[in-house]
Amino acid sequence: MSDWSAKNPYMTQITENYILNGEGSKKETRHIVFALGDSGLDYKVGDALGVLAENPPHIVDDLIAVQGWDPEMTVTTHNGERSLYDALKKDFEVHMANKKFVQSLAEKVVSSGMKISMSIVSRTRNESSWSANEDQQAPPSLKPSVPTDDPAAQVEAITSDTKAIEDYLWTRDYIDIMREFDVKYTPEEFFELAGRLKPRLYSIASSHDAHPGFVELTVGIVRFEYNGRARGGLCTQFMADEIDTSGAPIGVFMSPTKSFVLPDDKDIDIIMVGPGTGIAPFRAFMEQRVHDGGGGKNWLFFGDQSEKTEFYYKDEIESWIDGGHLYRFTTAWSRDQEEKIYVQHRLKEHGAEIWEWFERGAYFYICGDKTYMAKDVHRALIQIAIDHGGMSEEDATHFIGDTMMKEQKRYLRDVY
Ligand SMILES: Cc1cc2nc3c(=O)[nH]c(=O)nc-3n(C[C@H](O)[C@H](O)[C@H](O)COP(=O)(O)OP(=O)(O)OC[C@H]3O[C@@H](n4cnc5c(N)ncnc54)[C@H](O)[C@@H]3O)c2cc1C
């Protein structure tokens, strides 16, 4: 076994990197292939790949320019001595500002002499009363309205509660904020505030048996724009824009799973629900099941916005169907008709058959969006147990969430 890790990643190259979406799509989802070379790295289906990215050069350049720093100066970070440019590019997350930095503005704006007196607040509510002058904090819900051209008051309004900071940060990065408040930091002060650069995990979309020496991913590139400047995700933009297939090095390591695994018994049926990039591990599962040649049936639920532009891996899916490997394939294209249709709707439509599969011992896998999709699918499964298993709501909730998921370990999730 190799000992590559987040701290000691294997430096490799991307050998293939192409967009899976059709023309006119609002999304950019890529298939990205990494060579494993002489790393000795191995993986099983269900595992994730850790990827270490760097900040976009234009952001590092702008940050240095706006602060008037010398990019060549030697600095010390948690990774040792290096040039300031390298530290900003590789050691910290400088592409998005964080709360700690916004909170530091209070100190900066005060110490640069910009703070002006806050108007005195005195209100009474629910038998409690507060009064505040420039030295006292008013409860967040009772903040006085502030003139928008007063920097110190603006900072106070932004830092007054978590939601206000989050809203503020949603459309701004460090460069925007530094410009907005005309604040200067030393590199050391900035390092104290900025978060350390973290690796990102990606569900592996290939079977090592089918692609010896390579590991493949399905990646949704995060891009957005505010205040006339293009922004986006650190790792996805790095893979799409900076590395592409240039041969530039990129650090990777394996993040093995203990639970999100195929049944040992290859004759067991499996149901896979993987809309969007959630299809990644199921491409790997299908490749493995085809390679292993067991008798278990495979049923894949896939979906995204439109069949025309988001039917990822269409040729492979069709060849699995034609070859008799994919027994059932059910799609949910959310925007191809008037009403929005998602995978959970399709699950309910096929509830009777899904319940039969469950009764025969089928495993159920889900991958993709944790915030909405996974919860909706969980609720759909409970409904199926009620409608087709004749259970009460309480029994159905217990069966899906405890019996299948925790005791039998045949309801498995890879959600993010
Ligand atoms: C186990 C696991 C498996 C995963 N598998 C996959 C996979 O197979 N494929 C895949 O694509 N991803 C996968 N992910 C997610 C992946 O790890 C990254 O989180 C994702 O690619 C974004 O990383 P990034 O560095 O590009 O973005 P980051 O730099 O981390 O930025 C993302 C953040 O940007 C912010 N943001 C997004 N849109 C906007 C907007 N419009 N305006 C303002 N802010 C915005 C949000 O705060 C969001 O959290 C997985 C995650 C886990 C934990």
C-alpha cells in the first residue's frame, strides 16, 4: 500500500478532461481522468479521490496588487518558508473571504480612525431594556439603522449577526472587501485570518479493474459572477481552467470508504439513485458489476435539468442496457416539461416494484445533493414502505432509517 495522503499527495497529471454537457447547457460538468503512474495507489468502487488545488493566479495577482505586497518576499507559513506569491497560491484559501476576516474589519476600520459615533439606542421590549452608546453593543435585532456611507457603521451592521455576514460574503471576496473598506493587512496578519487550503473529495467514477492505472471523476464546475468579476470554486476551476490537460502537476490521494460498498454477494440486486454528479460512483459500480459478472440486477435512477444537455455517459448507459447489464434505467429530467420532475417522484411512481426489490433483499444506494435530494429521496422511501409495505408511518420510518440503513446496512449514502 502506498502512503500518499492529504499532507503528502501524489503529484500526477490529468490525461483527459472534457465537458459532458450538450450545447446550450447552463451547467459545466466534466469527466476528468488522472494517471496513477508509479504511485502504487489502488482503489475500490465507492472510494473518493482527494484533490489538492491552488488559487487562480489572477486572484493572487489582484490580492498582491490591492495590498501593495512584494510577491517575492520570503514568508513562513504552516508549510514552511516560501515566497509570498507561493504562499498565497498554495497554502491558503484566498479565492473566497471568510467570517473571521470580516470580523477583523471592526478592528481595522477603528484603528484606521474611520470609526464615528454610533447613535444612542434605547429601546424596551419584553420587559428587558437595553441602552447603547458607541461603547456598548445593542442586541442584533435592535440595531439602529446606519448611514450607508459610514464605513465603521457599515462594518458594525455586517458583523452584527451571522446571517448578515453570510449574506455579505456571498457576493464578495477578499479583494472586493479590501477595496470597499480600503484596508491594509500585513501578509502575516492575513495568514492569521485566511483559512488553510483544504483538499476536496470526489466520488470516484471508475472501476480500477476497468481502467487500470487511472482514476476518473465526474465534476460539476462551480462558476458565478459578482460585481463584474468572474468567480468560482477553488478546486473545480483549478481542474477546469488551470490544469485542463496541460500536464501541470496536481496532488491527489485516496479516501477509502468502509460503508459505501457493493454487496459481497454478486447475485444481490441493487438500486442506485444518482442525479447530476451523483452518477459518479454508479458509473464505477456498473463497470465493476460488468467486470465481476454476477447475477444481481442493476437499476439506475438518473436525472438532471434536461435530457438534451445533461444526459451524462449516455453511450455507456445505452451499452449497459443493450448488453443486459442495466436491467432498469429510469430518468427524471426536471426542466423538460411544465412541472418539475425529480428522482424522488420517479421512485414513488415505481414504488410497487421497488418494494418487491426490497423484499428480495436489494441494496439501495444514493449519491449527490445532501441538502434537498437526499432528504426528498428518504421521504419517498418512507412513503413507499407505507403504500406498498402496508406499514404505519412510524414503522415505515423505522424500517427505512433504522432497519435498512443501520441494522442491515443495505441503504447506503454518499451525499455532499
Ligand atoms: C464525499 C464527497 C464526494 C464528493 N463527490 C463529488 C463528485 O463526485 N463530483 C462533484 O462535482 N463534487 C463532489 N463533491 C463536492 C466537492 O468535494 C467540492 O465541494 C465541490 O467540487 C466544490 O469545490 P470547489 O473547491 O470548486 O468550490 P469551493 O471553493 O469549495 O466553493 C464552493 C462554495 O462556493 C459557494 N458558492 C457556490 N455557488 C455560489 C454562488 N452562486 N454565489 C456565491 N457563492 C457560491 C458556496 O458557498 C459553496 O459551498 C463531493 C464531496 C464530498 C464530501
